[in-house]
Amino acid sequence: MLRQHVTYVSNHDNDKATKKIVSLANNTSYEKIQAHLQASLPESISKMIVYASEKGASSWLTSRPLESSGYVLKVNKQFFQDAICLRYKVQRPDTTQSF
């Protein structure tokens, strides 16, 4: 037991190929799940999910706004809420309406 040498010879190319195969299998599985969910949702919601899952779709929340282009949301909570409602085509609840 004292003289046993445990050596592991790693083949970097094989490890890299295995990781690639596992990643591809996971991506394929996720794509199947996403396709199934989109098929079961109404068309309007399905389109929103497709747009929201595109690369860079959330960048409008993290990018620096350009005031010269009119992309500043001001420092008002209402402007931000309006922008969210417009982006996701959600009816904004009217808090000023009295019954």
C-alpha cells in the first residue's frame, strides 16, 4: 500500500471532446424543453419568450443610456415601469383611476 503509485494521465484532447459532447447534449435537451413550452403557450407569449431569450435582449437594462438619442428613462420610477410595460406589451395598471 505504501509503494503503490497512482498516476493519472490526462489526455487534454479527450477531456475537451467529452466536455463538448456533454455540453451539446445539454443544449439539445434545453432546446427540446423550450420548443415544447413554446408550443403549449399562446402565440403572443411565445413570441415574447423568443425575443427575451435572444442574445443581448436584456442589454437595454444594463447599457448606459444615450441622452442625445432620447434613451434616458429619467430618475422616475413611473418612467421605468412604463418602459417595462411597453417592452413586454403588458397593460399598465392605472393607479390614478378612482372608482
